[in-house]
Amino acid sequence: MKFDNIAPNGAVDCFVMLKTVDKKTSSKGGSYLDATIANKTGEMNAKLWDYNEAVHGTYDPGVIVKLRGTVSKYNNVDQFRIERIRPVIAEDNININDFVPSAEFDGEDMWNTLFDIANSFEDSDVKLIVTDILKAKKDAMLYWPAAFKMHHAIRGGLLCHTLSIVRLAQSICNVYPFVDKDLLLGGAILHDIGKLEEFELNKAGLVTGYSTKGNLVGHLAGGAILVEKTAEKLNITSEAPMLLSHMMLSHHGDPEFGAAVLPQFLEAELLSELDLMDATVFEICEATEAVNPGETTGRVFGLNNRKLYNHGRKQNAKYNPKLF
């Protein structure tokens, strides 16, 4: 973890995210805070000795704070000794994306692009369903991650993953003009919408676990239910809601990977393949970016425990799709 403001005496003034924070009792009976502090360059253990809630305040994981203290070695590992701590204030002009893994694109830009695409659909029923859900879910979509620990488990990851698939789907429709474009793009936009109720997030916008609905219903069924309820609200009686619901239920491709049913029409199959493709590209890029060219990663659980080789033929080969 790197710091920009280090005084000649070794003192550090910095803004960090509290990734974890716990109040503990020392061997002498005093209270102290044991925290993991983080920014985009990494993370570090931190301690605030002689902790007093009335003096220092109380803090939750996922919040940004300003610290003053020093860095020293403990068991040959860097540790931050906190001398002062306070919450951030408006005058600090803090951008949360500087402290947590985040999508490379602005949430408003991604949402607006998806809405404009949906608003251009020729199928009026698909258009109504998709635009209504987008408007209803906008606030959460702007920052929501796409996963807990796997692909796009970053702030804004849901929109980034969704728009990536939509761009892939648009290209597919150019190659295969017989594909129902509105249906494929509509399904792509909504395929993970159920994740907005599947996860619990901390204040930094990162997933900390699954909600009760996430555990009991899941995002595939949750998305299908939302589509059906929206269609009922809008008095849509065509087959479009059922087709979109099927795409929600089948986009994991195989029941072994969570799909409720196998894809049973072309657009549903294409959505499943594109979803898997984008997730795989993200995970390969993330894994190989962590090792030097010419090196091999450890086994990647989400990719069948494969080891991956960084050939280094493409500089900065990180996941950064061309969305605009």
C-alpha cells in the first residue's frame, strides 16, 4: 500500500477505506481498533490503541476516513499506527472510486446508454418493460457490483458487465441479421437485474454477502418475477414477458450452473453464451494482470481451477472493454 503524503518524521496523513474494523481488548484490558485500511494500491493492517468511542467515534466497514499516523514493521509486515481518525467531510472532495475496485466507466454514462438503446426498440412491449425497469432501478444500478467474489465484483460492475454483453449482442445481430434484436438486447439488459436484491452491500458499494431473497430465490428467478410483475402493471398481454422471463431463468445455460431451465430459443442461447464469454474474459484478465509476463497464475477457482499464462504480447491487457 502506497502513501503520497509522508512527512520527514515519517508521519502520514491520508484518506483510506476501512475494509474491516473491529473493536478488541488488549492483553492489558484496554480497548483498541483493529482495522484493514485500503486504497486502490493495496491494503494494510492498522491499529488504534487506547480507543475511546467518545473521543474517536465509531466506524463501520466500507467507510472512508482520514487518518494521521505512522507506518512501522510488525513481524516484518507493514502496520499503520493510527494517532488521529475522523470521518470524511464534504470539503475533502473524496471520490469513492479512488478507494475501491471500480468500473472504468461512469455509471450515469452506462445507464444512459442502456436506456437509449432500450428506448429505440421497435417492439413496443419489450421497450415498455425494459425502460420501466431501468427507470425504477436506476439509483442502485449506478454503483451495484455484478458478483460477490467472481467476475465484475467491483463497484459499478453490474452496469459494466451488462453493457459489455449488449455491445457483443449488437455485433452478433450484425453478423446474424435473422436474430430478434430487440429480444436479445432486452434480455441482455435485464439478465442480471435480480442481483439488485440478491446481495447485501457495505457503505463502499461492495458485496458483503447474500440477502435472504438472494439465498432463497436468487437473481435468475428474481429477475423473471420482476419482468412478470412489470408486464402485469403495464397491462402487457403478449408473449414478450414470457420470452424475457425465460431468458432470465436460462441465462446460466445449464442447471449445473444454476439455470432453472435450458435455453429453448435462439436469443436465449445467445444470451447465455455471451454472459459466459464476458465473465470469462474478465476473470482471465484479472488473473493474468496479477502476474508478470512469462509467469503463470495459481489455480483460478472460477475457471475450472485452471492455471493461466501471461504471454505479455499485449501491454496493459486488463479488462477494459470498448463500450462507447
